[in-house]
Amino acid sequence: MVASYAPVGGYFARSFALARRLGAQLTGAFLRPALSLPAHGVEGGWMPDELLLQVMAAQRSAAADAEARAHADFMECAGRAGVRADWGAVDTIGRLIARARLSDLVIAPA
């Protein structure tokens, strides 16, 4: 199962209901976003270095918060459903695909 930034509680609940019916274990995976940097603001462009560092720190913080929320929601749903579950986060699409290939079924939000 793949978690995104959007609240996915109902999505998790349906996935865990299916897992409970099948006696399956679910593995949650969170794809960490790449940091976006404005090309015109790097290396002495119009954006001061200090501001650029603040933007990068804010992006990292927002991504970490989203990952923590998704992880907590996922594990909470697992507990309520009585389903075995584990969790991981990946930094690239390639690692997400490699992880998915180890699964019998992949459920991803649209």
C-alpha cells in the first residue's frame, strides 16, 4: 500500500478490511518527495542563501510531518482491524517499485 500526503483514512480502512478478510499482512510505503528548488533562486540569484535554506528546511519539515501522519494513520487502522502490518519509507520511485515487487498485491491511491 502506498501512502500519499492527502488524508487516506477511508482508503486505509478499505484496504485493511480486505486484508482482514484474506488473512493478509499489509506493508505501508511512503514515497518521500524530492525537494523542489527554484532554479532562479540558487547560487546568488534573486533569493538570498539564507531564505533558500529556510525554504528547504520548511519543505523537509512538511514532508516529515506528512510521513509521520501517514504512518500513524496506517498503524492505527492496522490496530483497529486486527491486521498485521509494517511500514517503510523510500526516497525514489525505483525503490518503491522494488518494494512493490516483493508484494503479492499493490494497492495505491489514484
